[in-house]
Amino acid sequence: MDFATIKLTIDKMIDPSIDINASLKQINGIVTEVRAMAGNNPSSNAKLVALKRYLYEKGPWNGYEAYQYDFDDPQGTKIKNKLLPNYLASKKGNCVSMPLLFIILGQRLGIDVTASTAPLHLFVKYTDSDTSITYNLETTSGANPARDVWLRQQNPMTDEAIANGIYLQKLTKRETAAVMASVLAEYFMQKQAHEKAIAVSDVVLTYYPKDVESMLRKGSAYARILKERFVSKYPMPSQIPAGERGYFQYLTEQNQFWYAKAEALGWREPNQAVEANYVQAVSRAKSIH
């Protein structure tokens, strides 16, 4: 499974103008540079250090322009900013594009890296092949090590969620690829193509059954269809034509089911105070930067 090809193929479904071969050539060029920086017969850790240096330190290898956090779209609300070619071109990323590029490059360098999740957040799980120790790497902050306790402070999550394995787990390659595909479902949601969003989310959940974000996206998609087909037309459920009540009931049950499933696994509604603090922290960092 080549993460680069997978990610670019998915991105091209969103933006048909993407040239997959050109992007692969650019990625291969980066890998060649990093290998040269790592030296002869490098250890896993030496390759990791070289990759971090290439991405996050200014130098001739990256045109004296380091890859950095996009303070204008920190939460990645713009789909375009989650596409790999855009990140490669702008060198400004978010908590989706930054870890995925790191994983893509790491895989080609022979480093054991996969994705992991926190609420509305992706980060990297790196396993040192020499010590078999696994570390969290926060790619929005120089790919520096991040302890679980720190990640939980930044992205509050319940003990139940941890116990049920929906957060902080080292994902398999298939699960990592499934996470990559979730941006397509998000794209369809923004395009109001809710049935397509549900279909893509079903595929994601087939390969990553504990992807709580896909569960929530499905619940939201059913709610939006419910609003479009019924709530906006019939002020009272009793006014729904008899022939359509079965579909109304189905949509209602699916909306409730997917939110209940996420909650049963330990997901909780985001804390507004925490989100407000995050936005303020980003604003402060942007002013300093």
C-alpha cells in the first residue's frame, strides 16, 4: 500500500486538475533529499531526524522555506487545504495535511509511521525499529514527541474512549488509508451530496470500524437529509404523506443510531470553552509568528 498514491488518488476525486504523476515526482525528490541528509546506512532514528530537519528547518533543501502550520485555516475547514498538492505547493498545513505528508514521506524512507487520532485531530505514531518503542509525533509542532497526557490536555477525551480504542491508537496501514479517504466524505457533505457522504463513510468504516468521525458524519448526513426531505416541508410529522413515513422513520433512526454508537464508545460533544481557548492560542501564535 503506497500512501502517496492513495492520498493523491483520493484528492483527485475532489480536484480533477491534480496531476498525480507530477506530485509523485515531487515527493520522490523530497525523499531523495532526505536520504542524502540522513547519510549512509542510517538508523530509523537518523532518517526521522533528517525528515524533521527537511520539513521544519529552513535550508537549501526546501528553498529556505520551512513547512509550517497554516494560521489562517488552523482547523482545516477549507477542503482545498487538506489536499496534498496544495500543502506541497504552499508549505502551509493543518492537522490533516501535515501528519499525512509526514507519514507518506516516512513510508518511502522505510520508517515505521502510521496515523493516530484524537478528537478532530490527527497525529503520527512512530515506532523506532531499533528499540521497538512507539512515540507520538505532533507534526503541527515540528513533529516533536507528545505524550498521551499532553494530547489529552489539548484534545479532551474520556477514559471510556481510550479504553474502547477510538483515540490514541496506532492505526494499521489499512486504517490509515481509510482515514485519508474521510476527506472525500467531508467534501461531499460541503457539497450537500449527503447520500455520497454516507456511502464514502460506509467504506471508511469497513476498513476502520472505530472511526468515530465517520460515525458522526453519517449521523449528521442523515439529519440533513431529514431536514431537506421532511422538516422543511412538513411542520408536523403527522402531515407527512403515508407513503413517505417509512423513509422518515428510517432517517430518524439512522441519525439517532450513529450518534448513540459514537457516545457508547466514549465520544462526547466538544467543550466550547476548550475550543475557544484553542482559537485564542492560535491567534496568539499567529501574532508571534
